[in-house]
Amino acid sequence: MNPVQCIAEEALGEVLALPADDPRRSHLDTCPRCHALVLSYQGFLAPDANQALAYGTHEAQALDRARERLLGVAPTEEARPVVERPSRPWWAPLAAPQLRPVFALAAIAVVTVAIFVAPQLRRPAPSPLVRGLGDRPMSLAEPAYGGDGSVRLVWRSSPEAQRYEVRFFSMALEPIGQADAGGDTTVTLSPARLPAAYGHGELVLYRVAALRGRDQMAISETRPIQRP
């Protein structure tokens, strides 16, 4: 004898009309799934009697599973409460343990720069404070004349210079002499170290060149000197 299979929803009306001793009619009373379908079907036909046709939890679950199978949907588990995770601040990944050595090295680098590099950046290049001296490298101050005929020349230093050379020119910009100033940014030249044209009272031009070895790194503007 083959077991009676569950009744399809569209055949409920026909099965309910069978005699009570019919196996298919008895199956509707003994099967939770089919019994739940019957209650739902009767509630649809008599909506005013819904309270009298209410079914229990077991029958409701059986009805849900049957409907899911009929629709081809996998049975679902009971809904679990959704636990909202607290939002993490944007800087939380930066506090990860694997990043701590990186931050430690960065802190050491910052301290090293603050101790050793920053004071060097703030320290101005040494140069004589002379009135009329510009703030650009190799800018010239006004010549100072001595009573013995000497001339004191001053200029601002060049960062790349190892030594300086004073070069003299005629009014036609022809070279007429030079004087080595060493590594200083000031030099006092006696009449013997100045061009003969200066001793004769002629106007002489000069400029200062900054040298590193034999290479010229910078050169000043041109200024005139003339014996008072």
C-alpha cells in the first residue's frame, strides 16, 4: 500500500469534499503540513471566523516549510537578532600593533631633525654687518677709503665659495688687475695692490668673484672706486 502523499493546495477543496473515512481525507487531519493548509484554506473562505481557525506554532512552521518547498525556496532558519557593531574611529587602523615600529622610527627621525638639522637651518651665514650691504649673495658695500690711499672693500659671502678674488677693470671693461682676498669677505688694499690707474686718480671698476678651486661659482655686480 502506497503512503498517501501531501495534498497540493489547488486540490484542497476536492479532498475536503471526500468522506471522512477516505485515506486522503484522514491525511488532512493527521499531517501538520496539510492540516495547516486546510486551516489557511478555511480561513480564506470564512475570513470572519479567523480566530476560531487559528493554528498553533507547530502547524504554522509546517505551513511555512510547505510553502517554501512549493515555491522552490530553500528552508530558512529562524531570524537571528542583528547585532550592530560599534563604529570604529578613522584612526583605529593606525593603532594596529604592526604599525607601532613605524611610528617609533618616525618619532626618532623627527627628534633628530629638531635637534641637529633645525638649528643649522636657522643659523645665518656669517658675514660682516656693513651699512649699505645688500641681502643677496655677493652684494657689495660702499668702498671705504683710508687716509693712506688704501681702499677697504666688503661683500656678502657666497655659500659655495672657498675663496674670493677682486678683479679690476677700466672704464672700457678691460681687465687691469686683480687681488686675492682668500676666504674673507672683506679686504683692505694698499695703493701698491691697486691698479696704477687708481693711483693716477682715474675711475676704476671692480667686481668680486667667488671661487671653488678653479671654478667660478658666483660674481658680484660692478662698482666704481676712485681715489679721493
